[in-house]
Amino acid sequence: MDWGMKNRLASILSPKSGRCVMLAVDHGYFQGPTSGLQKPGETVAPLVEHADALMLTRGVLRSTISADVRIPIVLRASGGTSILQDDLSDEDRHVDIQDAVRLNVAGLALSIFVGSKNERRSLTNLAKLCDEGQQYGIPVLAVTAVGKEMVRDARYLGLASRIAAELGATIVKTYYCEDFEKVVAGCPVPIVIAGGKKIEERDALKLAYDAVSAGASGVDMGRNIFQSKWPVQMIQAVRGIVHEGKTADESWDWFQHAIG
Ligand code: R5P
């Protein structure tokens, strides 16, 4: 691995622990003005100091994030569908590598849709992005997106995660599921988990704890942080689990105390 690739990767995953709390705010790329992200710059402002990396689109980056903010950027590079479509797998790569370099990103992210009718296209897009990432020293985060009809179990998520790694992804983002250890065991690169739809804070903390206990390298979490009534305390509580070895209960106690 070349120095640039190693350096960018070390800015996302802690070189000491290999762990990461990534804040995901890219939802608007297919959901439009997602609840909590109507003004993404305002949402993100108090959270960046607690995040190891920020995942978003170039439009939101350029228009709402100040260039002097010191946070590694993981740039979503795929899109092309909206929530109005039944089939969300009809995505393509929408950011070229030169733009990623201009934006000084630490990583690029692209969704793959294993099991969908666009499986081959999304996997080919991932492989090409990984080629270009290698050429320019930019790590690629593969997002194992799931369709409505896909079961989020260890067999399916393990399959999608392993394929992403085989095609060259540097990090894989997937969902937590029962037997998550099997997903991690079958994937030779670090895995981070998405948080999914907003759930109770205590449950989201347990999700993060269960994931890292099963071998995840951390989280790439969005709605369970920015849709919380207490986003700053929530991201800190997640950090407690990912970086400080707190249990779900310890982190929940901390959170309750922090929100008064
Ligand atoms: C989904 O396609 C986006 O990439 C989100 O970044 C991802 O789902 C993580 O956000 P959340 O924790 O809200 O699921």
C-alpha cells in the first residue's frame, strides 16, 4: 500500500485501534431533504469535532461545509435514483477521480446491490472505482445497500461484504445482523456498520456495542445520531463504545447523565 493510501486510511480508521466513528449525512442523495438534514451544514457543525470522518456528497460538501473544517471526508461517489423509484439499485458512479482529488477526500464510497437486477453494474462500478482509488491513493468504502426484498441476515450480508472486499474495497459498510461474527470472519477488510432507521437511543447504543463486540471496526452512523434530540451526546456515547471500550449499559448511563 502506498504512503498516500495508508495516510488517508489512517485518517479514517485510528492507526492505534483500527476503529472509527464515521458520521453519515449522505442520505439526501436519494431521499432529498431527509429529516434532520434539511440544513446539513447546521446539523453537522456541532458534531464534526466528535467524528473521525464525515460521509457525504460533493454537493453538500461544497455548499455547506467550510473548507477549514478539519475532518476527513468520505465522499459518496454513486447515485442516480430517488425514493420515488421501486428499485433503488439503478445507481451509477457519479464522481470522477479528479473531482475527488480536488475535494481532498480521504475516501470514496459507492453502493453495491448484490442480488438486485443491477448487481453486475454496481459491482463493476466498484471494481473500477477501486482501480482508480489505487492509482490515486484513495481508499474505497463499499456500501452493501439492501433492497426491500433482501433479507438482512449473515448469509446475505456476508456474501455482499466478501464480494466487496474481493473486488478491492478498502473498507466495507454493512448492517448489523444476528451472527455478525460470521460476516466479519468472512471479510478480509475492516467492516463498519450503518445505524439504519432511527431507533431509541439505548437500542442504537446496544447495536453499536454488539457490532464492535462481534468484530466491527466501528460505525458509519447517520440517523441514530442526527435525528436524536441529543445528537452531540449521542455521538459521544457512540464514541465511548467504539473508542473507550464502554459497554452498552455504561454508555447509556453516560448518555443519560450527559442529557441531564
Ligand atoms: C445510505 O445509503 C447511506 O449511505 C447512509 O449513509 C447509511 O445508510 C448510514 O446512515 P444510517 O446510519 O442513517 O443508516
